[in-house]
Amino acid sequence: MEFFTEYGTILILLAALCGFFMAWGVGANDVANAMGTSVGSKALTIKQAILIAMVFEFAGAYLAGGEVTSTIRKGIVDSAIFQERPEDLVFGMLSALLAAGFWLAIASYRGWPVSTTHSIVGAIVGFAAVGVSPDAVNWGKVGTIVMSWLVSPIMAGTISFLLFRSVQHLILLQDDPFAKAKRYIPIYMFFVGFLIAMVTLLKGLKHVFKDNGMSLSFFDSALIASAVGMVVAMIGSYLLTKVKRDLSLEVDNRFANVERVFAVLMIFTACSMAFAHGSNDVANAVGPLAAVVSIVSSGGDISAKTGMPSWILLLGGSGIVVGLATYGFKVMGTIGRKITELTPSRGFAAELGAAATVVIASGTGLPISTTHTLVGAVLGVGLARGIGALNLRMVGSIFLSWLVTLPAGAGLSILFFFLFKAAFNQ
Amino acid sequence: MTLGNSISNIFGVSPIKPLQNHMAEVINCVSKLEDFLNTAFDDDWDKAATVFDAISANEQSADDLKKQFRMHMPKSLFMPVSRGDLLSILTQQDHIANLTKDICGIILGRQMAIPKALRSDFIGFADSSVETCKKAHGAINELDELLETGFAGSEVKFVQKLIRELATQEQKVDKKELKLRKKLFNLEAELPPVNVMFMYNIIDQIGALADTAEQIGNQVELLLAK
């Protein structure tokens, strides 16, 4: 199509810029939510948390971010409708990126707890339903996504509740919790390694395997993932041998040394959290960009089966890393200072429950909110009588905020959509 | 950008540490009772006034801690223990400090002459009562360990043991109170009636210290109930 040859480069540049800005925002603000619990429970210093986040956010985005990206890119809208007017889809995706970026900037400035995922999904649904036609939205898929927003915090809460209960029974309630902690914690480390490896093998590397003519059965993957889990558990066990019991710490609290053992475990769960977050949230930034790039590069053919260029995920991953390096530092510090009541034995249960939920959602291509999932996980630990005090009013406002975010993202995106159409005389 | 967009806001301040700090201040206050009674028995009212000032200062600072605690206890907090239970423990802890100040205030204000014959029984009774308060403090000090274990298992048994000891101590106080009352009853005909009335009043209040401490133990036990 003529339109795309004329404006193709500028459209892609614009989309890449917006996508990078979104990814920057995710890195600057969102990662701190995912990793703040580690810093708050003193398991990691801010520097360590940033380093872990950089490596594992990037790995998660690159290795396991494909499914969610593809949902954002073509799952929410019904591509058949756009067959005749691919330029509308390009404008729409650009507007969605701009709208979500705008809304997040406003919300962050005002201090509202909003979700990146909700803003981008709201924005895409908005331009498609109002800007084009209600039929342009794949309502079935949107329904599934909204359901997953309800289910994910509950699921994370349940997993975290059970994890914390298992810690109680295996370690905290035993006669020698310190020795028991050293014995059982490698099992949790195994789970962390297994989880990440499994999702990477099943979903992330699928395309790599296909290109090389390889295929792994579910059983093969499980076997490899178990091996990875074993290696992780062994590394963890080695780190655990370095934790020596310091009786002077037990004068004030008899569990002080047990918590030091859990702090080692939290390094691993922090990695899994960063990986999970990268695998789910980077899609918010690069999904629309991927849509724009594929339409423009195929000259307007929406149904063309183009794979996603890897530079797009790379761009998203780099955006997160730059966001972390420029601003995430400060946010992480602030959040870490405010979370003082979460000890490593609880922080790990919350993080692992949330990470497992998010990673599973990423595998199935569902864009969920990491922050909401983590809130659900924290509540799960709270229900097991594990946390001193939780502010329910704040929990309510976090969960209610997505009700506001959906129409806000949609409204802005509709506005930008018509502005774009006018600007390009379409 | 401001940073309200964060998960940290859902974490409230745990009520355990502030409650323990308040109890520590209350114990600072009530432990000075023995000193005070000794100065009173020695008729050293200048020194008694100094001790009383220190007791008042402790009581005041416990009061401040109590107010701060309540300010940080909005109804929207979700805690592993009930807000009502915590607040009533706080009230009882504070009651111990108030009682101590009242006891000493009356003795100092009236420059009360307690018969020297009662001295050892009286001091012994007061000490026992203060000891009960200290045992309640011991139970309160276990609250952070209870939170760590999620209010379950051997820690619960340990705290229940502490509470049983607390109850036994309170019974000892009751026996000493009975004995002291009997001795005072034998002497009361020779003493000015108004003085005697106030002496009984003081004995009541010292007994109330131990009763309150036992109440705290009972409340802690309620926290353990599932």
C-alpha cells in the first residue's frame, strides 16, 4: 500500500519511541513494586536488587515474553475487520501506546496506584470499539483477560498461603527451626529453578526449537527443568552453608537466624519475580509496537504470518533496564524503606506465589497485573496470620484503580486515534 | 513523579513492637513502687517526692505511647490478632501505670504513716504484685515470636506456660493480701480510722495491680485462640 511506503519509517519510529517510553516507565516504576519486597525485607540491597532485576527482567522479556506480546498485538482486536483498512490498526496501536504512556505518567505524578496492563488493554479496546466498531474487539478474549485479572490475585494468594503454611509446618514450628530451615529451603529453591526453566522451555524457546527443527515433548521439558531445578538447589545449598548461627542475634528474637537463612532463599525468589515480571509486563510496551512493525513491513497485510523480530523484545528489555538505571533506583529505595514489616520468610512466600502465577499467565499469553497479583499474594500470607498489619483500605484502592484505569486508557486512546487520523488525512 | 503508585502502601506498621514498648515503659513505672514504699516507711518524704516524680514521668510517657498506638490503629488494618483485643491489652497495661501513680500519690499526699510492724508484709505483698506485672511483660514480649510462627505450634505452648505462671503468681499475691489485711485488722482499733480506711484502699489498689496483670495474661491467651 502506498500509505505504508510513504509513512512506514516514521510510523515505526514513532511506535518504537512510544514503546521504549512505556518500557522505561515499567522499569522505572513497576519493577520497584515487584522487587521492593526483597529490598524491604532486607534480603537484598538496592544495588543487588537492581542488578538481579536487570538480568532477569531482560531474560524474562526475551525468553518468555512472546506469548503475552502476541496477545496484545493481535489477540484483543479482531484482525478480520482491519483487513480492509490496516492503517486504522496502526493508528490505533500507536494511540494505545501513547494513551497508556500518558495515563501512566499522569497517574504516577498524582501517586495513583494504576496498572500498566490495565491501561494498555483498556486503550486497545477503546480505540477498536469506539474508533472503529464494537465488532472490531475480540470480546471473548477480552472477557478471558478480565477474568484473569480477578483470578490471578486469588490464585497468587492461595499459593502464597499454602507456601507459608508449609514453611510453618516444616520449619518455624519445629524444635530446631534453624537446622530445619537449612534442610528444607533447597526444596523451595528447586521449585524456583524448575518453574523458570519449564516456562522458558515450553513457551519461550518454542520458536527457537522450531527454527532448528527440534521439538521437546512435555516430559523432556519437565526432565530438563528438573535438572535446572537441581542445579539451582545445589547452588542454593552451597550459599546456605555460609550462613552461620549467630547466637547474639537471638537475644531479642529467637528466629533472627532462621530469617537469615530465608534471606538467601529470597535472592532466588527475587530472580523468579523479576523473570515473571519481565515475561508479562514488557509485552504491554512492545505488543502494540510489534503490531505496527508487522503491518508496516508487510505493506498492510494483516494476516501475513510474520514472526516477531527479536529487536522488538530487545528494545523492550533495554527500555526496562534503562528505566531501572535512571529512575528505578530511587523508587526501589523508597518502597524498600516503607516495607519494614515483611520478614524474608513471608517475603519469599509472597514473591514465589506471585511469580508462579505471573509466569503461568505469561505462558498462556494472558496479560495480568504483576502488582495486583503480588497484593493478592501478600494478603494470602496475611490470612495465614503471618504479617503484622496490612492496610485494607489501600488494598481496596489498588484493586479499584483498575476500574478507573480502563475507561481512562480507553478515552485517551480514542482521542489520540482521531487525532492521528486527522493528522495523516485518512 | 511521586511514588504513591506502589505496593509498599499496603503494609501497615505492626502493632506488636509499639505494644511491647508501652509495656516496657509501664514496667519501668511500676518497678519503682518498692523504692517508693521504702522511702515512705523511712519517713524520708523528700526522697519519696523524687521517686514519685520519676513514677509520674514514666506514667506520662506511657500515656503518650498509648495515644500514639491508638492513632496508628485505624479500623481498616488487617492483622493476625483482633484490633479489639490489642486495644484492651493496651488499656490494661496503661491501667497498671495509672494505679501505680495513684497509689504513690495518695501515700505521698497524706504522708501516710503505715505501722512499722506491717513493713515487711507490706513490702513483700507489693513486690509480689509488681512481680506479677513483670510476668505479664514476659508474655507480651513473646508476641513478636508468636507473630513469627503465625500463632501456632510450640511457641503457643510456651506462651501458655508463661500465662499459667502468671496466674500462679497472682494467687500468691492474693494470699499475701489476705495475710496483710488480717494483720492490719488486728491493729486497726489503735489507729486513726481515716488512715486505716486509706490503708485498706492502698492494699486494694496494690492487689489490683496483680489482677490487671492477670487480665493481660487472659487477653494474650485470647489472641492464641483460633
